[in-house]
Amino acid sequence: MAANSAFCIEGVVTAILPQTGLYRVRLANGHELLAHLTGLSRRNVTLAAGEKVNLELSPFDLSVGRIRSEEK
């Protein structure tokens, strides 16, 4: 499989886990997963419950994702 075989999907932040930098995100199909912010976004972006986000998921582990950017 190619190194960049990750795919993007939209989700909604449902919970912010305290002091871990992790967010619980619900996808359109009802599946919930853990996600974290990427790179410098950790310092510049603050998310609240109910916000829409773009996630990057690996086909190898669908329970964890990376939040790429916010939907405005």
C-alpha cells in the first residue's frame, strides 16, 4: 500500500478530553473515534463541542484520526 493512502472524512466534535489534546469525533454514519490536532494547529486552534472538522484516517486503524482543519 502507498505511504499516503490515508483518506479524508468530515465529522463533528462531540467531546473534548481534558489535558490530553484528544477529541471525540462522531462521523456521519454514527461511528465515534478519537482524534488529535496536527502540527502547529495545536497552538493556534481551539475546538468546541459541535464544530465540524475534516479528519484524516488511516485504512489500518479506523479508531484514531487526525484533525486537519476546521470547517467554517
